[in-house]
Amino acid sequence: MPYASLRDFIDRLESSGRLVRVTAPVSTHLEMTEIQTRLLAEKGPAVIFENPVGPDGKPYGMPVLVNLFGTVERVAWGMDREPHQLREVGETLAFLRQPEPPGGFREAMEMLPLLKTVMAMKPKTVSRAPCQEVVLQGEDIDLSKLPIQGCWPGEPAPLITWPLVVTKGPSGKREDAFNLGIYRMQVTGKNTTLMRWLKHRGGAQHHQRWKNAKSEPLPAAIVLGADPGTILAAVTPVPDTLSEYQFAGLLRGKKVELVDCKTVPLKVPAEAEIIIEGHVSLDEYGDEGPYGDHTGYYNSVEQFPVFTVSCITMRKKPIYLSTFTGRPPDEPSVLGEALNEVFIPLFQQQFPEIVDFWLPPEGCSYRIAVVSMKKAYPGHAKRVLLGVWSYLRQFMYTKWVIVVDDDIDARDWKDVMWALSTRMDPARDITVIENTPIDYLDFASPESGLGSKIGLDATNKWPPETKREWGEKLYMEKQVVEKVTERWAELGLPGTGKPIWK
């Protein structure tokens, strides 16, 4: 069923026992974070705090929704899929990203329905929208009236953590089409925040090109509480030929309805809960942070541009969507685990030798990647690890890439550690690349934003990678495995008796 709004999705979660409501007062300052950490650790439900209060105990009168995507199942449901269908999303993206010429008339006809569907999912503009039932301008603008979460001790100000930031570049070129990105926003006043976007992200690139072409500040719109398909489209590697709005329609099986903003020349989801309109300064910057981040540390203070609010629109009784970021498990790490399945077909399109790809959640979503592959020639593993760093920009900050053979389970650390310990020589099989882009939040790098990457080739070695005779892997005869499995019950031994040989 397509979810036209966040509320449709809430109804689905609540009816299936995946969402609960808390009526007791809960503080937006630290308490919500502590509650979410415990829910995430046990794959708990999404929560609506119906009576959020500020640090002073004063009620906000606006409910807060947290832990929305706290399980892979809920991420899949948000894409109108089940968890086992997430790879299908990646297969669709792979087709749209780099479609190969059809092999014949029949294959071309098979492609046609998807192409027709994609074209039919261009967003539709409406004249009236629920997200504009209330319009606040001038002196009525006051961000402190929103139940914005304070996540960790010692942070300088409340932080908008789930903003879907809409921007558009200065030209009519494809690179300047609508971009949706999620960039946290430090509240600095009644009508100002900082816009923390990293240089390689779409919004920051729009900002730079706008600065080169124009003198007035960049228009931006902040969407809080869009439908789940639109939120998830913003964190999915959508091809440059497709807008996130159009891909959200493809996920939902229904066009996204947009409405023109009141004070900026942008379009936003009509069914959203809250919209914050404004402009990003081209020359005014402020110190952002320190804030708790996905590494499990507070980030260092960096300068980011000032966003000034020109209008706030919302539903009559809006729901404020929030989250926190910290050491896994957190919502971003769960999103990374779910999107892992989406990435696999994209890699396999370019590198069909890849069997599996795994981003361990404890690797802070993307800093460690394990790849299993069907090795075909000497040096093959190095080609794959270099491909991981270069093919998708999501992995330009991945520090560790471990490549193993297809007989190794890339998602089983015991298997991976065995491959590292038996198939690697440290001097021969480690590739280190220096002076590469790195997340500025990574304190281990010698320079902010610049560091090294390491690739570990834990595959079996082929001549001339080695001159020694390579070892033969232990195995058990198939008929013996099957015989013991058949007899396990009669032997009276404890345990399941499940065979371990691969």
C-alpha cells in the first residue's frame, strides 16, 4: 500500500504493534536519547511521545516521533517492501543508473514497463496542501516552540536531526535539479540555524555553484516528517538522471504531490508535517558543534553557513520527527544495514564478480566494508577494493576494505578473521593509499578531511602473487555429512547437529 503521508505509515506501524505511544512527560533534553538507545539495542518499536517537555519542564503541545526506522523491517516497510525485497530496489537502481542496450526486441519490451513507470512517477504539483494549514511569518517565527531534541550532554544547542533539506542549483542543468539531503541543523536563534553539509553532498554543491553564479543567498526548504518513501529516497543512491521525488514515487507506486513554498521558489511534499523555509547565506558562517556523532565521539567544531528562516508552515496538529546520532546501534546504522542490500546490485552491475558486500554496523555504517568475490586472475582482489572506493560516492570515506573469496561468509567475522589469518601476508597483501578524502569527523586521520585508506586482500593467492604451493582447504566428504545428519537424532547427542561444512 502506498503511504501518502507519515501518518499513513504511523497507522501501519501502530496496527501491527511496531509503534507505541507514551503519555507520560518526557524531556526533549537527553531523556529521549537515552530511551531511544535502549529501544534500538533490542529492536524495539517506534515511539510517539505525546507529552514532550523542555529542559524547564514546560510542555510543547506537539508530539514527537522517534525510532521510526529503528529496524530493517521498518526501513523496508517504508519503501513499501519486505526486508527480503530490498535487493530488488537495488536492482531497479542498477537498471536506471546504467541501463545496457537491450540484447534484442524481446528484452527491449521487457524494459519498457519499468521505463514507463519511471516516467509516470514524476511529481504532481497541487495548489493546496496539509503542510500549509498553518503559516507563520515575521515575529511569529520561533524555532524554540518546536520540540527540538537535545541529544548528548555538553552540546551547545538543540539540534534538528531529521531535516529533509530541499535545494535547487542556479542553472537549468541536470546537476542543478531539485536535491533532497539530510543535514543536521544547529539552532542558533528564533529564526536561524547552521546548515551542516559536507562538501561532497548535493546541497553543499548547489550552495557552491550558487555562490559562483549569484549574489543573493541560496533558497532552501526544510521538510520535517515527509512520507517514508520520500525520506528514504533522500538517503538512497539515486542516479543523477532521476530526482529523489521521482524515485520516491517509484518506491511508493504513487506520485509524490508537491506544493509551492510560500517564500522561496521551491516545491515540498504537500503531505509533510512541518516545512521551514528560508535562505542559506553565502558569506555568513558560524561555529557548529561539538555534537555527538555516529563515531561515538563528539565532533570537532567547524564552520558552516547560516540558514535564516523566512516562513514556517505546518499541519494544524503536526507531529515532530526526531532521532539521535551516536555509536551504533543508532538509526543511521540501521538504515545503513538495510541499504546494504540496495548497494549490492549496484556493485554487481559494475563488478559481476562480487558475490556479497557487507557494511558491519559496528563499523559506523560505512567505515569498514567486507567484499566476497569470485576471483578469476592474479591481482583481481585489488581491482575490486579500488572499485569500492571509486564507484559510488557513498564509499569515498570508507577506510577499510577487506576482500575475501566466495567460500568465505562476508557477514561472519569468524569466517573473515580466519581468511585474514591464513590467506594474507601483511607486506604483500595490504594496500595503503595516502592523502585521500576522509570524513572530517574521523579524529584518527592526521589532517581534518584528509587521511589514508587500507585494503586487505584476504583471498587465496595465485601465481605470480605467490611462488609457494598454496594450501588445500580442509573438507568433509559429502556422504559422511549427510549420513551423520540423518543419524543425529538416534545418537542421543546434545545440540542441533547442524553441519558446519560449506
